[in-house]
Amino acid sequence: MVEPLLVVLVGPTASGKTALGIHLAQRFGGEIVSCDSVSVYRGMDVGSAKPSLEERAAVPHHLIDIRNPDEPCTAGDYSREARAAIAEITARGHLPIVSGGTGLYLRALTDGLFAGPQRDEELRERLRQRAAARGSEYLHRLLMRLDRKASESIHANDTPKLIRAIEVCLAARTPMTEAWQQQGRDPLTGYRIVRLGLNPDRTLLYDRINRRAAAMFEHGLVEETAMLAQEYGADVRPLTSLGYAQALALLQGSMTREEAIAAAQQGHRNYAKRQLTWFRRDQDVHWLSGFGDEVREEAVELVKEGLNG
């Protein structure tokens, strides 16, 4: 029996994954499973650049708006819910298309996770205090020394993930990525996977990132952040995400609007670079040289080959 096809679409932020994913879904009768660690949260619309209501009406989307910002959505949570969604889509005779840029979520989905050591609350509290005193960048630099690969997949503002990664490295006495390889995982089985990656020209990508980050501030990011902070508290983890962290700094008076926009642009450019580094480690990705709307036909042909294979 031929295994069903699963399409995985990856790439850096602002590379056009949403548009290409929708095109492929409409072309092949597909449904999209979002792979984005901010789009899972309700109310975080402007800063996550999640698909619009019109786009979601045109093609079914899954794993968007499934948590409130004060509710955790771990990589393990994502993996379980994404696998369930993929199975349901396949059972309907449709093509599941996983689309997004959160590398850790995707790894959990396709490769599975290892159990990891138990939480060390004393160590966690010390690391929280260090982050409060020196900033989350300090934790990111520490993780870089302990496990460079892990540091490339975790944003420098994501204090909880940085703390957990450092905790795993210290407890296992080995880099977290090596600990993953040494312990058993539960990889996704039963599917033939076609992996597509978007790799537009870097200069053009950075220009698009800069324009999109600025547009977020023009289209209500600060107001959205203020509402979220009022309802859930300014210290909820999702508000450390790119864009939201800078909007919050603006609201708190530690940055001017111009400084906040510039910091968000720089942060998104750095994130795009880390995303490409992360995804390029996967030797099975078919890299497409352009934005999503520029490589539609090439992507369609690759999906056709997968369906016929």
C-alpha cells in the first residue's frame, strides 16, 4: 500500500510561505497545518502575520488560535496536535501541508522528542535571576557556548526555552542536540514527505522583512500588544516574541517608536538567518530560489512528483 503524501513547506520569515501554501492547497485539494509558535495564540494577529480570515476561509487551516497567550504550547503539545490534524486531513482524502518557520515545532512533529531530564527549579530560578539582571541575551550567549546548534533554533528573547535548553545541557552533561540523538524518539511514520524550502535573495528578503516589520507598527501592533498585556499581563511568554517585545518596550517607555521599529527589523533579520541555518541541516529539503509567489510552478511540479511517486 502506498503511503499518503505529506508536504512540508519551510523557509525564513517573510519569504512567502503562506501564499505558496494556499496556492498548493487550492491546486491539490489540501489543508494547511500551521507550524508557527506565535500563531497558535489567540489575539496575536498583527505581530505573527498569521493568515487572514479571508485566507483561512479559502483554505482550511489548523493549529491557529488554539491557545490563549497565558497557556503554554510546548513542542510536544504541538507535535501531538499536528499529528492528529494530519491524520484527520489524510482520512478526508485531502493533502496535508505543514507550513511555517518554527524549527523546533517541526522537528518535534517529524522526528519526535526525547523525554529529557526532570525540571531543576533551583537552577531555573538562578537562570531567571540572571536573565532579569543581564537580559535574555546573556542566557542566549551561555547556551551558545554549551550547544551552538540549539542556540541557533531558539530566539534570544525566548527566556523559557533558553532556560530549558541550558537545564538539559547541564543535567545531561552534553549538548542538548547530542542528548536528542542519544535517546529514543518517536518519529512520524506512515507518510511520504516532500520537503520544500524557500530561499529568496538575501538582500530582497531583508528589504521585505524591514517593510513588513514597519508595517506591523502602522497596522496596530502596539495597540494589540497593549490589549494583550492588559488582559494577560506583560510578562506572559508570547509577548517576548519578535515585534511584541519591541512594542512592549515602546509602551513601557524604554524605546522610542523609531528605536522599536529598528530593533524589530534587526531582530527579524537575525531570526531569518537562524531559520535558514536550521533548515539547511535537513538534506531532504528541495530548495526553491525565490519568494513563494515566484516559485509556484516549480513547487507544483515537485508535489506532483511526490503524488505520483
